[in-house]
Amino acid sequence: MNIVQITPGAGGMFCGGCFRDNALVAELRKQGHSTLMIPLYLPLTLDEENQAAGTPIFFSGINVYLEQKSAFFRNAPQWLHRFLASRWLLNLAGKRAGKTRPEE
């Protein structure tokens, strides 16, 4: 059986759900199951071995945000979407992920 664990990712914050999902995937793999862990929006921040290492982020959190805020980004060229989905840029955005304003 192949198992896919989809995890939202919390960027630069430590997230209880991310730790739980990471531990679940580690245990499933230890028991011999074929398990893939996919971060959904941002990279995971963990203080243990990242079970999603090497797996691309499914939705780029930056692209999702910009496409909701501006019609320009919904029709932007593919090279721009790829740039905005780059791991280093998502890591940078993740460091600021918990710093949004509630009125937005």
C-alpha cells in the first residue's frame, strides 16, 4: 500500500501538527510502509529528521497568496510561478509567515 501524508507546513514556526505528521510518517516507514510526506504551502520547521526532505512543496504558499490578491498573478508567466515556488524563497517567506495582520 502507498500512503501519502499531506501536511500544510508552518514556515519558520514550530507546528504541533507538523511534528505529529512527521512522527506518523517516520513510524509508518519504520513498519515497512511506502509513505510519502508532502508539504502543502510552506517548508516544515522541525528539530528532528524531516520526513518530507527532498519532496517538492505541492502548492507554493507565495503563489496561492498572490493569485488571491491580484488578477495579474493568476495569469503570470510560468517562469514567474516557478521562481515564486523556489525553495529558498518559500523558506524566506516562511520566516515571516506568523507575522500577518488580522485585518487582512
